[in-house]
Amino acid sequence: MSENPATPATDAPAANTPEAEAPAAGSPASPAPRAVSQETDAPAARSLGSTAVSAATPRRGEPMFPDGTGPAADPAGSHHERRIRSFQPRRSRVSPTQADALRRLWPTWGLDIDGLSRIDLDAFFDGLPVVLEIGFGMGEATAQMAAADPDTGILGCDVHTPGQGNLLGLAERNGLSNIRVANGDAIILLREMLAPASLAGLRVYFPDPWPKKRHHKRRLIQPEFLALATTRLAPGALVHCATDWEPYAEQMLDVLSAEPTLENLHPGYAPRPDFRPLTKFEGQGLDKGHVVHDLLFRRRDT
């Protein structure tokens, strides 16, 4: 089971690709934890204000938002070297509600990962400590965590356009000003756009397990990834991973334990922390007998 919307790619290295006024970035956040509205919309065309929005999937190579109001199709372009990616974007239908949220909210709460400039996280999140979440699916769990902890900013990184729109819509409907969405390759984001020791945490929940042996090199949690990611973590920052794929859980535990800048907060796997919601998708897996493994590590002070 994986909540990652990516689909398997070939073994060949792929290029890095990983109108109402928008509310102000500093609009009031949720004063206390509360239930998050999960309103969704069927993927059909309808009129949104004076603009007709179609939920049809663009043809290959066509941008989802040609007017530039939403996330870019390939934000990094050819600025960075080719490498084996841990994800493969999927052409998916975007519902009218998701498209509307992307058009209105992306200019304020969205970020295209082009790798061309350093992000000022203090300005982007109004001074909040920031946790990076890589791969958030449709964003329901991310929105719940943001509602439960309004004093922490969550930078969600994903390439799944419907999920990006859904998360922005959830943030708006629930008054969550501590959510931002990054579109593109998390490796480029970490390497080129985030300052050292700028993150209060890293979350990777249910990444693609790439079960075939020849695809193991595509798994995100690798020594090279952690060597980079830990340089962006402040002392004391938490690294939290979760997977229901047993072989991947074992690899995660080995790789995280071998990283000298991290310490395991539990002997082996950790119990699911209260701050990580049990998602509907995860619950379905548990009903089928899947075992979910959480791993919780801390960035050492030195």
C-alpha cells in the first residue's frame, strides 16, 4: 500500500520534474484543534464565476494552467542534471473545485521548485518553525496535522496536481494559514532552495515502495538522500517516516540508523505518534492485515 500518487517509471534516468483574490498568507489560523472539513468535488466541467473550468486531463506536454496561475508542469526544466527519480508524475483529472483552488491560492500559498533561488522560510511562513512533508497524497492528513498544531508551518511537497488543489482547498475552508504547497522534486528543493538548519522536521509517510528489486534504487529513503536532508534540519528536528511495506521498513530502519547525525528515539520501530492521523487509506490497509511501521529519529545537537 502506498499513498504516493506516482506511477512506476522505466529504468532509464528521467529529467528532474520530481480569479478571485487569494487570502493573505498571514490570515488567522485555527485557534484550536478541530475537525477538518473533507469536502470534495466530482471531476466534471462546470462554470466557476465567469470562467469555465474543465476537469479534462491535458494532453501530454500541455501545461495544466497555461495562464500561469497554477503550478508549473516542469518547474525545474533543464536547469538541473538528470538523475534517477523516486517519483513519476501521473496525468490525473483535476476537479473543478481543485482547479479553482489552484488558480486562486497558488500565487500566495504555492511554490514551484525551480531550483533557481533560496526560499526565505521565515517570510513564507510568517516566522513559524517549518516541517517539510514529502508526498502528501490528497492532503487530508496534512490538513489535520496543521489544524492540530497551528504554531507549526507545514511545507507539503508533491507532484500530484489533484492533491495539491485538494490540500489548498482544505487549508482555505478550514482557516489553516500554516500550510504551503511545493510543486516538483524534493531533492532540488532540499539541495538548492532550503538553507542549512532551516527545518524543524521532515515527514515521509507511505512513499512509493518500488517493490521490484531493479527499482529499489528509486526508493526515496537512501543514504545519499539522508546525507542531504539532515544538513537542512535544525538540531533537535524530528525525522518521521511511515510505511506498510515490510522490506522498505527494514531498509528505512537500516539507513536511518546508519546516519551519524540522527538518533533513534525508540528501540527499532516506533508506535504511531498521536500527531500522525490514521488516514482512510491506511485504515483500509490495516483491515486487510497490513502492518504499518513508524520510524522516529531526532537530529543530534552536534
